[in-house]
Amino acid sequence: MKKRNGRLVKKSIKVLFPRVALTTLMNVVNACVAFLVQIWLLKYILNSVGKHSFSHILLVLAIVFVIRLIISSINAYLNTTLYPCMDNSIRKSFQSYVFDFTAKSDIELYDNQEFFDRMHRVVFQSNERIIGLVNIYGNLIYSTVSLLLIGLYLFKASIILLVMIIVPVVINVLIGRIKNRRNYQKSLELTGETRKSEYFKRVIYQKKHAKDVRVTNIVGVVRKMLSGSIDQSISITKNYSSTNVFLDVTKKAVNSIAINIGIVLYVAYKSMVEDSINGTDVIVMIRAIWQLNENSSRMADNILQLHEQSLYIRDVKMFLNLRPSINISDKKDQKEISRFNNDIVFENVSFKYRNSKENVLKNVDLRIGKGQKIALVGTNGSGKTTLVKLLLRLYDPSEGVIKIDGEDIKNINYLNYRQLFGVELQAYRLFAISFKENIYIDKTPHNEQDLCNAIGIGGIIQRSSHGFETNVTKEFDETGENLSGGEEQKIALARAYAKEADIMVLDEPSSALDPIAENEMFKSMMEICKDKTLIMISHRLSSVLDSDCIFMLENGEIVEMGTHDELMNMSGKYSELFDVQAKSYIEGLKV
Amino acid sequence: MRNKDVVRNVTQLIGTLRRKNPFFFWSTIIVYALIGGVSTYVNVYLLMKVLLTIERKEAFSSLVYLIILVVFVEISLKLIESYYLNRMHPVQSLKLKQTINNEIIEKASTIDYKCYDDSKFYDDIMLSLEKSDESLTNSLDIIGVYAKGIVGIVAVIPLFDEISPFLLLFVLLSVVTGIIVQKKLNKCYYERYLSMVPYIKRNSYIMTRFAFWEYSEELRINNFPSVLIKHFKNTYQNMNKVIKQHGRKIILYSICKGLVSYIVIELIVVGYLSYNLFVTKTLSAAVFMVALAAVLNVKDYLNNMAENYEKLMENSLYVSKIQSFMNYENTVVGGDIHPQEGVYDIEFKHVYFKYPFSENYVLKDFSLHIRKGEKAAIVGLNGAGKTTIVNLLLRLYDIQEGVIEVNGVDIKQYDLDEYRRSFGVVFQDFNLYSVSLEENIELGQSEDTQTIENALKKLEFDLEKIGLDSEISSEFDDDGIKLSGGESQKIAIARALVNDRGTNILDEPSSSLDPFMESKMNSILCKEMEGKTIVFISHRLTTTTLADRIFYIENGSVIESGSHKELMNKHGMYEKMYNIQASKYIKKECCQE
């Protein structure tokens, strides 16, 4: 774990260092320039009365102006061009790391709300937070340097005055921390309500809900929920307001008293009563103090913002400290496997999802030989999809082992292992990238024609403006191609096929197809999988009849297995299920 | 945006704010004006008094009084400001939100369904409504900034009058030229932003793929992460190219912007004041300082206002969008006949229909008659127009030609809301909502708990495991219960059972049920809905054998119609489709027997 974090830290330093160094340097320079113009120059002018000529002053003004011009040009370049580019590089490398990490994390964690929320925050916000942190850091440098310069130059390190400058900053930070914590608390309390109201607002705006809104009275529910959530938000806000006002006013009072009474009166006293500071200096000082007031509260604000940001950065750290248990590549003695040679065996496998009470799979034993075509059937919730997910190592079994060619799949390198399977998930997804990438992913295509013929997607590719290079959906590209549900399913099937893996896993591959398309699909699939091992899940039993072995699942157990004929002869669960489906068809034919 | 539009939008904005929440509007203006006036008073006038007291070596005690006054004024002002920011502003903006939301909901829930197809109207108007409440509050804040600025500047004028009116002129000069440069700069930024938009969109798309659980499995099973990350990195590289391309102009204008401000303030104003200090000797050191402070004060206010100008424009644009949304006139409007609750006789007569923004007719000379109390099944291949028939019957769209009659009356003559809600409907793409199970079934109608329980029991829904008051979770993931596809569908079907309408539309009601449940569901539906008019849409033909009459649709017309028996004997398309589905079962059955 240390090693991995170390890599991130190293990488972050490499990307962040130039930006941070430049920010530090420029903020020190900027603070000095501001000091030069706002304090030094004025003091110089006022003290020159009677000593220097007006033309001398003009010369000084011109010199200061030139300095100002040079520095501001550099700033303009940095702020408009260089910083945004550097920030993009930071975003690029940090975000890619987070993506990669997210995709490797155990899917099981997605059921954990806390993890899920954190992951969302990290994926969506951490980038901007890191850049925000750099900017706040820059501001802090600026305000600290300004404060130091004013303090040292004007007050010549008078202890009393320095204390008067520092004390309000410290007190402001302390009070501010209380307020920060309360605000954080408040935002946590409000998040629930905000999410709720955003959700219900979406119900009104989104097309997918538009029919319900018109045909039912769901609007009444929305209205009720929305106003409930706003009332709740109002009362949360009210709860926090009076203490916040009190804290604000206290902060201001400390500041105002320290600056005005502590510093202004002190230096004025020195000048008016003791006569130890000259009158012009006092005027510059008081003007500077008014500014100091601003600077010191700004410095306190920056420290507080830093504190606030660190609360979120903790999220990132906690997230990146998680260790995946499935997709790991740095573990020693992991086996490599290149072909599927013999068989897949489930030995006494049980599984339960993180949040569920009962086992979804119970003591499952099964064997799938190389080249077999097997089918998993059963009612809703019987555990078919879960079984496939275990085989694909989306989850690891709670008990028992799964072996491939005699090797526990946990001991095989995951990236290597998944190359064995061409998969079409029940919830397959297409991405808004090209057909080529959707189907071949990171591989170079070489058998497009076969593929088009086998899956019947030639028509789709042909009508698309750039063939295989066409983007799926018009989301980013006017020339992209929108697909119907059935067509999407074919592309997903093509993806499984294009992988040229030894084992095909298909979960409900025909759910979006009409009967004729379905029939075609099954025909071509048998052809495609001729030399492969095939594992298929289907509701429609007509599609599994030719399987070498059918496993019938019920409540997480395999209750029957065998060929269609064997199972029918058994007159058990399978034949019951088959008859229900067949009966209606048979009756329909008796006309 | 032309100037006339700007004026119109801002007037509209102010009018809206004043009408929707007058208290919020006026209190914001008063609080900000107060802050502007008092800050100027402290930072300019009190500063002057303090400095003059010191310079003229007046009694120290009068200085003490002055300073105590400063402290008192600063703290009191903070009290008001903080009360406004912590209490008044958040509470009132929530109230404003509520008012606006209510109006928008009212309109959005009745606006023509086709507005959702009009991607321009939808993206431009509907989606921006989501930000409307925020934009109103933001606008009010900006109006506050203006109130503060105007009062703050006006308050400083008497001082300039006394010292030198030129100073005000200088500041104005600086700000006006500043605004001109800023406008140029904004244009450049906008152009840069426009060329970045596609990249920004693409990257946020990729971001969501990694964050949403729907994609989690696909990302693990295949090597999509590397492909997506590759795209992601490329996009950032392209973004940096864009930044560099637009760099020169933007840098140039940024330098100009600084130049204008520095020339005027640091060269001209300081020079001018020094001239008075050194040559004419009309200024004392204290007044020199105060004059400079006043100039900077005014410049800050003006800059602040100028910076917020663009934001005000942007926000007022939202308001005009809300306005055009509110003013949208529906084309699908109801008549005044109240539909008789009950069992409908439905007839499509020579109907022509194409979807908005589409060239092709989905229905062509389409006629269909479903008699009162009949169970009608509509079948056909994907894309034959089955769901369109449901959309038309519910008047989500109006037809181009022909007429649809319910109980002999053109459906356009019925009261729209009452008419639509007189159907019981199970949509193909039904939704569950993040409310309790009971509310999910009632959907805003209050129903007897017993009725709901009975309906669920009939559907074999496991009420022991999931009670009526359990929260159902949907897309906004929270602690609610996640239901399987089958359970969700039972809820959708239960809605129709509980509602107990005389006419029911079932669009693929059993698509995610297993065979057992499917046949059970079908027989329950038929039994419970005996005597009612039912329109089934399905591509699974076992469902349709239960129907009294079947309509086979192809290319927007009814090709075959009749009972299952009649259609089978006709040996047409229906029989062909049926045989394909049935053949495998039959083959095996035959072997068995």
C-alpha cells in the first residue's frame, strides 16, 4: 500500500511542483510590488515634500510604473495561458489516476453508500479541489508577505504592534474554525434535502418521466415532497443562523478593536503626546493599517479555506488508500493463463451480497467442460446472473472455490484472466466512442467482414457516415449514429465475439429483439460459437434446447441439470417451467 | 445581445424579483445600500477626520472618541450584514425558490409532450429552468452590488467637490476605457470557451462513465478504462492547444487592461495629487492620503459593478427563458366534455401521423376499432408503431389527419387532464420514484391501503420483505430499497390494478418477468380486468392468445386483424411470427409425446 501511495505522491510532485513553485514565486513578487506602490511610494512622496522637486517625483513615478508594467505583463501571461495549461496537465494526470483506480476497485464496494458517495466526490470534485488548494496557497503567500512587509517596514519590529497584528489573525482563525465546522455540518444536513429537491425537480424536467406526469397525478407527490424539503432546509438554516451571526460579529469586534484601538490609537499617541514619531509617518501608517486590517482578515480567511479544503482532501486520501482484492497486478506468484484447455469447476460455492441477509448462491457445484454449450435457467432472482458474475470475478465467492483448468481463479492475474471471456452482460453498455472502439476496444480490428456477416451488423455499419470509425450516438458528433435497442444489443454481441476469447458468456442476449430477429440471432450464435465454450442465460427456454447441459437454478441452488430431453423426462422443475411456456404456444396452434 | 434587449431583460428581471418576493428584493437593496454608504463614511470621512486630528495636533481625547465611533460603526454594520447573509438571504432565497418552482411545475407538467422532442426548445429552455431559482437569487445579489456601489460613490462626491472634481473625471476615464478593454477580452474568452465546449462535454461524459455504477461491470470486464482514459488525455491536450491558440490576443488585452488602470491611478492621479502637494501646495499630507483612498474606493465600486455586468446579463437571460417558457402556448389542448369514467369504445379512423421533426409517417391511413370491453392485442415487429398508438390514444401527440374517437366523441373534445387520467396505463419504460412503496402505487391519488395490499398480494409481491412504507430507491441512490426487475414490474402492474380504470393500456407488461410469473401475470390481469377494455402491446405472442382480437401492424397499417384462431387460419404474417416462436417448443413437445 505504501508503495502505491508513494507512486502517487511522486507523480503528484512531478506534476504539481512547477505550478506550486511558480505560484509561490509570483505571489512573493506581487506582494512586493503592491507594497512598493501602495506603501513605500506614498511614504517616499510625503517625506519628500520640501526635500525633492516635483520632477524628481515624476521620475520615481515613471520608474515604479515601468516595474509595475513588466510584472503585470508576466502575470497576464501566467493567468491567462500558462496556469490554465498547467492546471489541465494536473487534471489530466491526477484524474486519469483516479479513473484507473476507480475501475480497479472492487465492485462489491459500490453497495456501500459511504464508499459510493466518496467515490463520486473524488471523481467529480477532487480535481478542482486540488487546483483550488494551489490557488488558496498562493493567496496565503501573498497575504502573509504583505503583512510581513508592512509590519517590518513601518513598525520596525515594535513588539506591541506586531502582537496587535498577529493576535486578531489567530483569534479569527480559531473562531473561523468553529464556523467552518458548523458550516460543514450544515452542508451535510442540507445535502440530503438538496439532493431530494433536485431529484424531484428532475422528475418534472426529464423526458422519461413526462408520460407519468401527464397520465398520473405524480405532480401532486412532487409538489408535496419539494415544499417539504424546502421547509426542512429553511428550518436547518434557521438553526444555524444566530450562532453564525454571533461568531461573525465577534470576529469583526476583535479585529476592529485590535486594529483601531490597539494600533491606531497607539501610534497616534506616540506621535501626538510623546512626539516620538513624525506626523507624516503616522499618516502613512494609519493608511497602511486600514489596509492591514484587510490583509490580516484575508490571511485568516486563507488559512481557514485551507483547513476547509483539507477536509475534502482527506476524502481523496481515504479513497486512494483502499486496496482492491480482485484486480491486483503487483501480487507475487500470480499465475498467468493464456488458453482455456480443460474445464471450469465450481466447488461448493456460496455467495452473499454485502447488504443482503441471505445467500444468493448456496453450495453450488458444477462443471463446464471445454467446448460445451451450457445454459443457466431459472425464475427471477434464482441466482443465474450472480453465478456468471462470480465466474467473471466481478465478485469473489463468500465460500468455496472456482477453478479453471484446476487452478483457483483467485490465483490468476485478473487482467490475464478476463482475456479468456467474451462477454455480453445483461446490462451491457455502449459508449459514445466509435463503433470500432466499442467493438474491438483496445485491439486492432482484423476480421470486420466476418463479424458483420456473423452478427448481422453490416447494415448498421454501412448506413453510418464513417463506417467503423463512426461514433455511436450523436452526443458529441453530428455525424454519429443513433441506434435502436435491438441494434445496440447486436453491437454488444459483436463486442463479445470480436474478443475471440475461448469462452463466450451471454446473459439474456435477445431481450431487446423481436421474435424474428431473435431467431436469426440464435442461429448465427450457434455458428459463431461452434468451437467455443458457451455459457448462456435465458428466460426463453426455446433458445436453450440444444444446449449440451442445462442447469436449472432455484433460490440459489442448482436443482436439476442435464440435456433438455433428460430434464423433460425427469418431470421436475425444468419440465414444469418449459410446459408453462410451451402450453400457451401449443394451445395457440390447436386451431 | 443588443442594448434594447439588455434593457428589456433587466427590467423583466427586476420586475420578476419584485413581484415574486418583494420583501427579499427591498431588504437586499436596503442592506447593500446601507453597507455602501456606511463603508464610504468610515473609509473616507472618518479616516479624514482621524488624519486631520493627528495632523493638526488637536486634543488626543477627541481622537479617542473618533476611534471609538469607528469601532462602534464597524461592529454594528457587521451585525446587520451578517444577519442578512446568515439568516435573511438563505431563508428568503429558499422561499423564492419555492414560489418559482411551483409556477414552473404547474406549467411543465402540462406543456405539450412534443416539447421534449424539440431538442432546441428542450436543451435551451427546459434544462435551463433547473437553474432558474439560482439565477434569480444571483441576480438579486448583483443588484445588491449595484445598490452598494451607487450609494458608495454618491456618498464620496461631496469630498471630490471639495478637493478637486478632476479626480472623479480621472476615475471615470479609467473605468470607461477599462470596460472597453474588458469587453474585448470577454469576447476573446468567449471564443476560447466556445472552442473548448466540445472537449469539456466529452470529458464530463467520460467522468460520469467512471462514476456511475451502471458502467461499473462493463469497465471491469473489458479494457474500456484504457480506451476512455486515452480519449480523456487527448481531450486535455486539445484543450491546451486551444488555450495556446487564443493566447496571444488574450494576453495582449489583459496587459492593456492593467495598463489603463495603472496609468490613470498610479501615474495621473498620484502625479496630480503630488503636483498639488509640491507645486501649488493646496493639499496637506492628510488630505493627499484621503483623496487617494477615496479614488481607490470609487474605483473598486465601479470595477465591481463592471465585473458583475456580464453576470447580470447572463442571469437576466435565464429570466427571459423562464418567460418564454411560461408564455409557450400548448397546441394539444382539451375541450370541455368530461369523459364518462369507464369502459371505452376506441376507434382510429384513417389516421395519419408523423412525429415532430421527422419526415416519415409512422401511421398511414391507419384505422382500428376496439370495442367496449374488448381485450385487444397489438402486435408487430420492432419499430412497427405499436407504442405510437398508445402515445396517440393518450393524446401525448395530436394526429395530422383523421380522427380518434372514444365512445363516439373526438378525443380532442375531452378535458385533457381528466381524459388522460381516465386510463390505467403500464408503460414499457415505467419509472419507480424515490418515495414509499405505497406512494409509488398511488402516484398522487389516495387509495385505500387494503386495496393496495390486496393487489400486491395477488401479484405475489413479497410484502413481508418489503412493506408498504418502505422507501424505494431509484436513480438518486440513497438508503432506499433496490428492487429487482421483476419486483419493479409488479409495482407497475399493481398501479393499474389499484387504479381500477375502465380502460387499461398495457405496453409490454411482462417483459422482464420469468415464464412462470409471466403466465401468472397474464391470467391475473385477464381475471381482474374482466369486462374492461384492455389494449395489450406485446411482441411475445403467448400473451396475445388471451386477447379477443389481435391487430398485426406493419409499416404503420393494420395488416391483419381477428382472433388468434382466425389469424392462424389466415396463414399470414401473424402465423409466421407465431410459428417461429412456437416451433421449438412444438418440435420438442412432439418428440416427447
